[in-house]
Amino acid sequence: MSVAGAEPVLQVAIASKWYRPRGAEPVEAVRDLAFAVAAGEIVCLIGPSGAGKTTTLRILLGLDPAFEGRVSGAEQAGMVFQEPRLLPWRSVEHNVRLGLPRERRGRDLDGLFARLGLTAWRNSYPKALSLGMQRRVALARALADGPRVLVLDEPFVSLDDAAAAELRGLVVDTVDQAGMSVLMVTHNVAEAIGVADRLLLVSRRPATLIADVPLDRPRRERDRAWAETTRATLAARHPDIIAL
Amino acid sequence: MGALTRLASLAVLIGAWQLAALEAGSRLLPAPMAVLRFIVQEAERGDLGHNVGMTLLRVAISFTVAMSLGVVLGVALGRSKAADLSLDTPLLVLLNTPALVITVLAYVWVGLTETAAILAVVLNKLPNVAVIVREGARNLDPGLDEMARAYRLDRRSWARDILIPQLQPYMVTAARSGLSLAWKIVLVVELLGRPDGVGFAINYYFVQSTDVAAIIGYSLVFMAVMIGIDVLLLQRLEAYVRRWR
């Protein structure tokens, strides 16, 4: 559901990003990667492993200032890392509240915990939870302050199919309700075809944008046949990025 | 079962002591009852309480100062390469200077005062704490720091929720090893230049009359106090700090 003509909530224009490890050859991780995410849009960044997708997210979030280019919108983003990155010594509730700036930390979060099915776990420590539940806590932390855009780095990886589908459903419902945008990095093409409004295909290192593919069919009408046709078309066009 | 084994081993130890004392039949190896009698007499005179109290006070003050400064120093060393490089050598020197030398120099330069005594203990213990905490500050999880930056966590929350919990196990280790170190050094410091305390008393009974019952009596009482503090305070603190595991 892209809103045409609206001001983008995220803008990325990375001219180049080099890694210069001491005592080793410099590596160019990203080159000429530019895209925007509009309000309410779900965008998936797809590319081979080690292609510089996570590097792009780190730059976008301001975690790595050593690059050439411009990014904007990080201040209205809620981030979910690939590993949940929860504080094991703090309760689930405390972890989620750390997603809020201190002046709003006492805010009522009952609705959020209920929506994500975390109410019973508020006082547990993260280690008592499964990986899928820990990811939900990380998601709750990202949503706590009502961001305009949710940035997800491989959020469903190493979950079993049922847990991944459930979490995916939660994310999609939440952002649809709140009119939030999503930028999601993944190497799972089927997953991306299932949820995205737009796919961004990224090449091997140095990561550069090779295709910007809108998926027009509304999410609820996407069936297996459509997903397979879409995947086959993409794979025919970009055989080095998308395997059949 | 565990408590029983402990009690049995204690009984064997005391039995062996009793036998050895009987065999020797000398006041240089007093029997357990003789030591106990001394402890009771010394307590009735009030000397025991005063001396143990003074030593405990010195341990408490120097322990607190050394822990606070040591933690701050250790975090600085672990987080800043420049601080580590510039302070590593002085730290190494201090770590390897005998406690006796530090104590004598403190008395010579500061005078035979309470301040010098505390200073000597702090200087002996501080590098230990700093080195242990430095290890903790070097092993901070970079993923959590990145999370903190992505969420623009304020400094106070970062220190309270991310830094200190990761340092806690190191701080408890430093506290436990540091406490036993501190009280041993305090005794030396008292022996060399204080008019009271357990170290003073032991030296007094040694020089005055080689009263071994007194020496063993004082050391047993103080040991019991320190083990009590470790079990009642520090071990519970450790269990509390590790509760989330």
C-alpha cells in the first residue's frame, strides 16, 4: 500500500562504503545504493548473504558514520536486530521500556503487551523465553515509542515455520493498523514476496541496487500460485540473486 | 551431607590440634581450650572488641575507597586505549610492589597517622580491583552497545542497565578477593604503625611474652568475622547478581 507522492519516511543514498581492516586489503561493501521508503510502505531489501545489507542498515541507523552519502529518517525508526539483543539481566517489561526515551518510560504499555501476546511474560527474564518470544520482545521494544518506520534485520531467521509465520503476521497486522512503514532485510525471497509492497534487489559486494520491483497485488489476495509465478519471473530476470 | 562433612573435617582438625598440644606440652603450642580461655578473658577486658572493631573499621573504609576508585579506574582502562596504555606501567609497578614497602613508604611520607594507614591499604588493593574490572570493561557486549545507540539510550540508563550489570560479576569477584586481601594488609599496617587493632595486638603479645594462645586467639576471632562477612554478605550479593542466569 504505497502512498504515491507522499514524503518518504526513510531516505538512503550511499555513494560508497569501504571497510579498511588493518593488515588486509580494503573491501568496498556498498556502492551507489539509493532508495526511499514511503509512508505505510513495506519494503524488503533482498540480496545474497554477505552482500552488505546489514552494513546498509547500520549506516542508515547512524551506527556507522564512516561512509560517503546521505541518509535520513533514522530518528523515527524502531530497530529489530537479527539477534534479539535483549538485556538478560532485566525483565521483559524493563527491556521493552528501554525503547522509550526516559521522560516517557512510565507510559502505559498494556495494549502493546497484549497485542504481541506478551502480557503473561512481562516479569520474566528473557532467558526463560524461546527465541520466537524473545524476537517478539525485541519487536515490542521497537514499537514502544510508536515509530513511523520499523527497520528489521532478518527478523524471522532461525525460527521454525510456524513461529516465523506467526511473527510475520503480527508485524504485518501491526504496521497496517498503525500506518507504519517497514524496511526489512532478508535473504528469504518467499517471505519477502509474501509481505512486501516493493522488493529491492541488491547485488553481491559491493552492494548496489539492481532492481526495484513493486508488488501490486494486495497482501490478502496473494496465493501460492501468484507467489510462485512472481518468484519464477524474478528468478528468470535475476538468476544470480534469486535461485529457482 | 555437605554440612556433615564440613563438621567432621573441623572436628578432625581440632582433635589433631589437641593431640599435638598434649604431645608438645609447651605454652608455645597451646591447646584449643587455652586459646578459648584467652579469647573469653580478652573479651571480658574489652580489648578484643576494641581491637577487632578498629581493624574492621579500617578494612571497611579502605575497602570502600579502593573498590570505588578501582571500578572507575578499571572502566576507564577497559574503555579507553589511551588510558590503558598510559596507566598500564604504573599499575604493573604498583601491583608488584610488596605490601610492606608501600606501607613503610606511606608512613614515612604521610606520617604515622590513620590517613597513612588507610592510604597504604588502598594503594595495595586498588590495582587488583582495577585489573579485574578492566577485564570486564573489555568484554562488554558490542551488540548491546549498538542497540543502545540505535535506541539513543541516555547515559544514565546506559550505565545502569547495560554497563553495570555486565561489570557486576567482575565487581563481586574483585570484592571477594579484595576483602581477604584488604584485611591481611590491614594487619601488617597496624603492626607497623598503629596503637590498636588486631595487627597491633598480635605484635604486642608476640614481643611482650610470645603468648601464642593470644596470637592464635586473635587470628581465629578475626578470621571468623571475615568469613562471616563473606558468607552473609558477599556470597548473597553474588547470588543476587546472578539471579537472572
